Amino acid sequence: MTSVRRITSDLRLFGRGYLRNSAGLFFGLIFPVILILIFGAIFSSGSSGTITVYVQNHDILDIGLVTTNFTRALNTSGTLSLIMVNPSENFSQYLSAHSASDGIVIPVDFSANYTQGKNVTVTVYGNPSLSSSAVMSGTLTGVINGFNLARAGGSPIIGLAQTTANSKVNKYIDFLVPGLIGFSILISPMFSLVNISSEYKRIKLFKQLSLTPLTKMEWLFSKVIFYVLLSTASFLLMVAVGVIAFGAHVVLSLWLIPFLVLGPMFFASLGMLVGTISKSTETASVVGNVITFPMMFLAGTFFPISLMPTYLQYFAHVLPLFYIIEGLNGVMVYSNYAQATIDLVVVAVITIVAFVAAARLFKWRED
């Protein structure tokens, strides 16, 4: 029969050994906090500020100060910061020499043609793969549309009112905290159990444990309990750093407890399963990395999956970590408990499957 005393004894012994291991302690508690400090510092302002755009103005005459007003409108848009370039410069070479891709060239006849109602073309330099170029083009298009409307003697009819779905405005740090909590839930139990199970099997330690009163299920339970406690401690640290250092707005709720229990339980079981079925320690490490690394970067840990290409979004939905992070976001950021319930059901099902498989395939002795 399962003994709570034996589970507690093994948990205490394993915990002391883990806490004496500086590498395990670093990746379990310190590393996620460092990530929050780094990414929080980079994106704490919530925006990257204005975009520097080089402008070469060939319209020296500037009839009616049209060009002056045009560049002033761009410069006061709140998104662009203009740097004027001498008309005698080779503009393409100038951009390359300044490691820049965003630029605007105003033609010689800009103000004259605008005043006479003739067509005139402004040339835009940019890199389609960069978001800064898209912002520059969007701002430029808006200013041009305004000038076209004014030249035609028209007046604006459709207005734009901007608001948010919630009363609060979420910052990047609000989404980073749940993502890195999921990251911590993944790496500590997964990597540790992969290495432990394969290494114990290699050195015949499982065979020696079979001679003790401790059962396989008790040993596995003690590991799950330890990583649940470790993940909870990491959770408290990361929330504290996010709130105190960067003013993160997160909701703490009892709904978080199932994710903090089932998440470590799943990855501990998965790590145990990988280490058990692998033929060697090296193979177990490779398989563990193949499973883990896609989840680190494609499950919404550092940025929303909505920013990914469509095919990667479909792939993200088959990653277990995605449902843990989505559930944490649903509770901590959106207070969307209906969606969190769906995520929780998915996590519960895959956790039961992984734990049962690990328990059935885990053997004290090799055949």
C-alpha cells in the first residue's frame, strides 16, 4: 500500500539534494526571474518610441509652404522622427551608410503640382519585413490622405474613436509573467526527470531502490509533489518581480492552483516517460530537447501566437504548454474563466494520460 511516510521521506531527501545542486536551483528559480527582468526592462515602456525616418527634400521652392507643412505633419504624428538629408546626397547610399532602411524623398515639383491640383509622387524607402517600415508607410499614407482631402476642399465625414475591450490597458509585462510561469513549469520537471530517469537506469540505482520498501508509485509521487512545490515557489517569485519591478497587472485566483499542480505533474510524467523508454542517457537528452524546445518558443511563452504565421498557430495548438499558458493568461490577464476551464480540461486529460503511461512503463528492474 502507498505510504505517506515513505513519500515524505523520499521527498525530503530528494529536495535536500536538489537544493544543494546550484545548477538545478538556478534554472528552477533564478533563471525565470532573470528573464522577466531582461524582457521587462526592454519592453517596460510598452512601446519602442518614435521611428527615425530620413527625409530628402528636393522641393526647394516650397510654394505656399506646402512642403514645410507636409514634413511638419509627419514630424508631429507621434510615430515618426524626421532627419533631413541634404538634396545633394545619394539617398540610397546615405541610408546604407547609416544602417537605415526607412526614408522619404520629396520631389522637386511637390508644392507646385499640389497647388495646381496635379498628380505628384512621394518616394518611400523601406524594408517590408520590418515593422518600422509598415508604421512609416501607414503614417505617411494618413498624412497624404489628409492633404488630398484638403486640396479637394472636402471635409472628414467618418471619424475614429479608439477604446479597449477592458477597463484596464494591458502591458507586455502582463502577458510575459504568465508565459514565463509556463516556461518554468516546463523546464524544471521535464529536464530533471529526463536526466534522472535515464541516469538512474544506467547506473542501476532503480534496481537498488527496488530492494527498499519504497514503491515505484511512491517514488514517482514524491517527484511530482516536489516539482509542484518548486513551480509554486517560482510562480510567487516571478509574480512578485513582475508586480514590484514593472507594475504588472495580474489577477491572483484559486483558478491558478489546478494549473500549478497539473502542469508540473504532466511534465514530470513526460520527462519520466522519455527517460524510461530511451535506450541511453544521450538519447534521452536528445529526445527531451526535441520535445521541449518547440514548446519554449512556439507556445506563447515570450510573445502571443497571434503574431505567428497561420501554419505555426495550428502547430502551437498541439503543444501541451500552449494550453497551460493560455489558461494562465485566461485567469491572470483576462479573467476569462470559461476559456480557462476548456484549457484546464485539456491539461487534465493529457496529464492523466502521461502519468498513467509513465507509471505503467516505469520499471525498477530492466527485463
